[in-house]
Amino acid sequence: MRKQVSSTEQKNIMLEILDYIDKVCSKYDIPYSLSGGTLLGAVRHKGFIPWDDDIDIMLTRNNYDKLICQLEKEPGDYTFLNFSVPGYKYVFAKLCSSVTYQRSPSSEIASLGIFIDIFPIDSLPTQSVEREKFVKEVNQLQRDATMADFHTYAGSDTYLKKLIKTFLYFPKFYRLSREQSMKKGLEELNLKIQKYNDADTKYVGFVCSRYALTKEKFPREIFEEYRYYEFEGRQYQGIKDADVYLKQLYGDYMQMPPKNKQVNHDFYRWYWREKVEE
């Protein structure tokens, strides 16, 4: 019988993964930052947001590339995933536990274990009209890339949604799958999101974020200085001016949200892999 990973075990595994990333970043002098709800948790709770159970980090593109290069060469006891891995469907990377796996309606690859997301921070156009056009182009490329693989795009957080996607979008799945592979589409998307990195723009962010049209645009100068934050009794890096970042994402971020907003959006169910006897 499969043994499910408990919530406490899941958090401990993610902290161990983050410890390893922090060790690699310290070794090679790579600045990184806790991001999203993880940075909010560090500032407001000195650890996980009570109802949340994931960890995200972010790095400016140059530092992201440096970290990815090192994790590809030395993933430690973990599994490194990015779009160069067949079947992987994102332009950001994950470092995963190799002793766990997931079961869900989504079509994740078999090597996916409990993970930490690693997001690249790229430049965004300063002008709102140009920025909106760019983000919409990126979103379309992202949809087309994943639609090129039928099983990947049809994956969802419930079997009903998966069935509906299959019924509604099968003609487009069929056309795109004949025109390109998902990997090729993700390679094109990865180049696209870096389009403005050599330009003198005011804003940066994770371009593929679902909030890129609204909240995911930050003054580039806040990614110039870093400090350590306490998180579950440990110390991890974050941008020094976290206030600007967190206000942009969450508004009055020190105010706890109402109970109906205190939800965990993660739909993975994690299990321990069976040990293989040597």
C-alpha cells in the first residue's frame, strides 16, 4: 500500500531542498530571493503561511542561469527539472525530491517529486501598452506550447476539468501537435520572455506569471540588494526591500486575509517511493 507523505514531512523535505539551493548559491556567490507567499511568510510569520505548504524562489536572469547551470551539473540527492527534460511543461525550473512522487489528475512527468519552484526574473516593457501586448503574446505562446502535447494540456486539478478540456480543445491539440513539439514551443517561449533583457526598462518580473498584466511588475532596483530572512528557524536570502515587492503583490500584506481566502491551492497528493534493494 502506498504511504502518503504528511504535511509536516512535505514541509521538511522542501526546507531540505532549500537548504541545498542556499548552499549552492553561497558556494558560487549567486544572489537569490524567496518569492511570492514564501517571502510573505518570512516577513509576516517567519516561516510558512499557516495554511500554505509550498516554497518558491526567484532570481534575476543572469543569476538564474548561473544557478540552473550548477543544479544541472550537481543536483545533489535531488532531481532537477527544466524544459530540456522531455515532458516537462514550464519555462521555470524545479528541484525535486527523488524519494517522493505525486498522484493527481494533472499530467506531470513521473520524475516529479515534492519540489521548489525556481523562477527567472526578466525585463518588462516600461510603457503599459507595449507591456500588455508583450504579455499577451507570451501567454499565447505558452498556451500553444503546452497544447502541442495533448496529455499535458488536458491535465487539470480535477477529472471533470480534464474531460471538459479534452472535449473543447481537441481540434487545436491535434493541429498544434502536428506543427511543433512541446519542447520546441517552450524553447521559443523561453527566448521570447527574455526579449527586453538588453533594454533599459523600468520594470522586471516573472513574465509568464498569471499576474503579469496586473501585479507582476516590480521596479528593477529592488533586485539589487539582498539580506537574510528567518524562515522556520533557518536563514534564507531575500530582496532587501521586500516591502515594495509585497505591497505590489498583496496590498496591505501584514493584514491577515479573511478565513475564506486562507486556502491551499496545491492539488498534489504526495507519496513515498518504495526503496529499491541493492
